[in-house]
Amino acid sequence: MQTVSAIPVNSGVVESAAGVQREFFIGPKRIYPNVYLAPMSGVTDICFRQLVSRLARGRTGLLVSEFVSVEGLTRDNPKSMKQMAFAEEERPFSVQIFGGEPGRMGWGAKIVEETGADFVEINCGCPAPKVVGKGGGSGLLKDLPNLAAIVRSVKAAVSIPVTVKVRIGWSDELITLFETQKIIEGEGASAMVIHGRTRAQGYKGLANWDLIGEAKARATIPVVGNGDVLRVEHVVDRLKKYGVDGVAVGRGAMHNPWIFAQIADVYEGKEPSQPTREDYLQLFEEYHHLLRGEMDIELRALGKLKQMAARAMKGLPSSGLARLSLLRSQSVSEFFDHLRAYFEQIPSMERDMEMLEDLNGKEDTEVVFGNAYKN
């Protein structure tokens, strides 16, 4: 699959990136570029991961599964087992698991290791009530002894490196980042990923990168920062300003699936670029091809294409009505008819990235996908 054509995004980003850390290690595995696809329920399945990997010609750093329930894994739930599936082209690859029982988390981690995954990650960040209510996800931030027991159990169960994903705390009144950091490092985890929001925030407002930077300054293991990263300039800024070992990209990868290709190009001394009309059409065609390889129902594939269109086309010229037409499509063929018609008539491909930044930055805005947090 072709990568984006050479239309500059920011002519100074290559110079700005000079000297930034570009790789790190989790155990013996090199992560290059030092960019991580953050798990997103209902989004980062095998099709989406392969899509961004192909766009970047394999230069994606680290790809991670959707977060997987150990309750499902340890009961041979077909959905949970399928969520762990990955292709060789995705390596290095990590499976993120969640749950609230140390013994079952260790058991689930062992199942992950048996799939051949390179890493297993413990989810201490999901704010969804149905996860938190069972003591998992960010619910562990209110039960640090259980968090310690879970990391210990998982570490003892597997020989592959263990990483932990956390939020900075439960709420502004209960910031637990440094306590969780001590536990994670003390129990022998190989890396820590920090989402710079509290559980109470869900996906609203801005991430607190100052706290992420302070955690990195105290760290004895690699620290990956997560939050509000939508484009290559943001990656470079976080690496320079906060000294983190790596940067995780979540919703930014939905809005800009080329972000991994762009950061890899910058690291290779090339100007990052914006996708052309042809690149967008190839994006959806390749995604559809991957979806049909995994799904036997065309309407399910259509739903995924609509999800991609809602994000990846936001901010393009006059895209509001076009996205509405795409979302109302009743078949894949109708979807592609609307898609081609839109790209044939727009005068330019300049994208208003501020529209995407508002999506993350306004306190009254909440983005919901999959099983994401709701008030």
C-alpha cells in the first residue's frame, strides 16, 4: 500500500526532531519508532492495526490489541480469543488484558503468552463503569494493594515482558500516579504507559503532560506518554518537552491513520506529508479488503468504514455533508460511490486540524467509542 505523497505539513518539524529520542527497549525488544498505538475498544482490532502498519510500511513502533477481558480468556470466550489474534506483520505486538482478580489475571496472561505475543499489558486505565465496577481498569487506582498483587501475579505467570497502562489518578482530588509508579516498578514491570487524564475525566478535557513528565523524571523503567496526540508535531513536542521514552497515539490514529508513517519519515530526515485524494481512496479500499477478510457480513464491514470516515475525513474541505452521506449509505457500493464523488469535486486537500484539536481540548466535549466511559 502506498504511503502519503510529499506535500509538506510543517517544514520545520524535521529540524525540531533533531536529537529527540527515537527508540526504546521493552525487555530485549527494540521499539522503533518510539510510537505506540494505544488500545481502543471497538477500534484497534486486527484490521485497523494492519491498516496503519501497511500505511507506515511496518514502521509503527508497537501495536497493541483491544483490551481483552481475562474473564473471557479464562472461559474460552470466542470473542476474547479472537481479540488476541494478530498477524506477523504486526510485530512487535502486545495484548492488553483487564480484570480485578490477581489469579485470573495471571492465568489470562499465560494464555496471552501462548499466542506468541511479544508483551502482555495490564490495563489500569479503562474508565468504563462495567469494567471499573468489577475492580478492573481504572478501578485499580482506588485499590493499590490489589494492583500490586495483579502485577506480581502476571509477572510470575509469564516469561515475556509485562507493561502497565495507567491513568494519572481517579480524580483531581485523588492523583495516584506516583504511588502506582512505585508499585509498578517495584513489582518488576518492564515499562509504564501513562494516560494523562483521570478516571473522572473519561475522555474529556486535556491530558496533564506535566505529571507525565514528572513521572518520567522519577522513573527507573521506560515511560510512554498518552493524550492529545493528533499529528507528528505533537509527537516531537512531547518527546522534547517531557523527555518520555515514547508517545502513545489513540484517537489521533483514527483521525490521522498516517501519523505513524509521518513520524517514521521525520526520523529518516524526510518532510512529513498530507494524504492526497488517491491516498484517501486507497485507505478505504485497503481497509475494506482487510475487513472482508475477517468479517462474513458486509454490513459489519460497512459499519467499520463509516466509523473510519467519521474520523479520518473530519476537517477536510466541505466534508460535513459528504460524511453525512457516507454515514447514511446502505451498502458498501453506495459508500464508495459517495466517497469517490466527494474526492472528485473538492478543490483542495488542506485539512483544518484545529477542528480535531477542539475535539480533545474542550471540557464540554466527550468522545465515545466502543465501551468507552460515559457520564
